[in-house]
Amino acid sequence: MIEVLRRPIESTQYASHDFRDVLKEYGITSSMSRKGNCWDTQFRIDLSAASGLTRAGIGVLPLR
């Protein structure tokens, strides 16, 4: 049997148990849920704004 990374809509594990165990061992919180939902979008936007990074030279775009 070959283990594969499946899409979140399929009824099986998305993130590797081994990988998540290593993150936990080092005290690292994953930025993705086991279903593949991103948890760090707002942090990335805040970091971009603080560092002066812009998208296509038009400034930081608001979320809503």
C-alpha cells in the first residue's frame, strides 16, 4: 500500500501524523489544520503591512 496526501474533502488524514508529532515535540504550532485550513492569514497580512510589503504596488488590501 502506498500512502498519499489526499485532498481535505476526502475522508482521510490530511496532515502527516509523524510531521505533526515533530512539530509538537519542538513546541511548534502548525499554521494549517488537519483539514488544510489556513490559520495564519491575518498574521501574514499584519506582517506585510508592518514591513511595507505591498501587492502589485497598490498597497495592502483590506480583508473586507
